[in-house]
Amino acid sequence: MVYKVVADIVVFIHFLWIIFLIFGAFLGVKNRAIKIFHISGLVFAFVIQIFDWYCPLTHLEVWLRAKHDPALTYKGSFIIHYVEKIVYIELSRYLIFIFTIFLCAFNGWYYLCKKKYT
């Protein structure tokens, strides 16, 4: 039971990480530490897309679910069910790569534009 709960928490953290990567620039323009962490996360997301790696959070969640029940089919909570559909969206690798490039470009543009006006 503990593994299942921890796996659900990992999925939720993964969801929050994705939200941070999308909107982190809005916080990063005011705080240097957040900016460095955000840009590092974007670079990491770009690298795992280039090398076709899985996110470490995905590996952790799969491992935890396997420890709970190797034959686990979805039996989780309502919220985790829908968060997983967002985190593990079923798109081609090519589209996800394009979205990653767009996300990095948008955030870079935002940081550069905000720097000019501050």
C-alpha cells in the first residue's frame, strides 16, 4: 500500500514539475535562484528528448508501482488517474520534441524580454 501511495505522490510531483517548466519563467524573472533552477530544468528536458530518455520521475513511478503489484492495472484515485493522463500524454515523440523546443524558445524569449525592461 505504501508503494502505491508514494507512486501517486511521484505522479503529482511530476505534474507540478511540468507546470513549473511551462510557467517557471514568470517566477524566474524576479528570483535568480528560481531562474537558474528553471533554466536547468528546461535544459534537462531538452536533453532527455534529444537522447530519447525517460524522465527519472517516470522510472521511479513505474518502479514503485511494480513494487506494489507487478500486475497492477489502474486502481488509483480519481485525481491521479487524470493527472497521469496529462503527465503521460499520448503524443508522438516528434510532437513532444517540437513542444519541448517551443517551450525552451518561449521561456528564453520571455527571460530576454523581461531583462530589457527591468
